[in-house]
Amino acid sequence: MRLLEGSSEKIPLPVKLLPFQIEAAQPGTSAFQLASLLEQIPRATLEARKIVLGRVAVDLTTRLEPEAWSVAECLDHLARTTNAFLPAISNAIAAAPKLTTNRDLRTGTIASLLIRHLEPPYRLRYKVLSQLVPQEKDFDPAWLAFEESQLRLSEAVRSAAGLAIDLVKVQCPVYAHLTYNVYGAFLMLTAHERRHLWQMEQILTALES
């Protein structure tokens, strides 16, 4: 299925994978927090779809500067980042103890600090390590990789239901000296998505001027 040349409206809608609805969860509980994450992930996919809707191939694969990324490369980077984080997250979830009460989950100091700098509109830029630098320049495979990574991320969140995922830590796959708990890692990944969706909007706006 081609997604380019004005036919990006054919991008399939993401499948909803909600183990519980946020309206049915009590605020201040882990169930509410995970339900919120499970709304943010497909919302990011839908937002990405809106951003690329109706765009031609050249819009989605053009770099504003030689060292900058295109929209397709932003999507590829998002997929690579999520896929790099998920193995450690899944292993940590498998080792997480059960929650004895449906308390709220703690984000952690390091994750909170990183999230603050990830949220758009951002000023601080990070040097991207080689394993997360986008390799895919075509839009179709970049989109499909992004969508698949979103579904995998949703599944990982679902698997954390009822577990104290703020008591198990993961090592950052790109900066080995950094560790944070699994709940903080989930929040970082969703903030990272918002960061690059905003970047994609800036790219397309600049191309219109």
C-alpha cells in the first residue's frame, strides 16, 4: 500500500489496545496512570497521521538543511528509539513485584529532569548516538516502522498493569551510566514522541513558507 503522493490519508488508523478506560480509573492510582499512557500512545500516532495527511513524497522526505532530518527520518528515529528501549523495559516488567495497593507510580528524579527537557517547544538539543540516527529516508517504511513500534509500546504498558514498575530500574540503552524506573521510562518515551511530532510540524511549516 502506497502512503505517498497525496495518498497519506490511506495510513491505517492505529488499533486501540486499552486494558481499561481512563474514565473508569481512579485518579492517583497506577491504573489511572497506565490508562493515561495508553491514551497518549495512539493519540501520538493519530497526531502523526494528521501531520502527514495529504502531503506529497517530497514534503515528507526533504531536509531543510544537509544535517537536519526530514519528516520520514523523524519517524524512523522514533521507531528506533522505542525499539531500543523496549527490551530492557520488558525484562524489568517481568521482574517487577505486584502492587500491594493501587497507589500512584513515582516518576523518579532523573526521568523527571529528562522529560522536562524533552517536551516541546524545546531549546536543549541532544546529540543522537549512532544506533538511533535514522537510516530510513523513504516515508512508507518509516511510517510502518513507527506504527509498529507504537503498538509494541502499547503492549508493554498493558503488560505492566498491577505491577510496581517504579520499583524496577532500566539502564539507558544509549547512556549506560543513566538508570531510571520503568514508569519514568514510559513517560520519557511519550515525551520524546511529542518532541519529534512538534519537530515534524516545524519542518512542514518551513517548507510552506
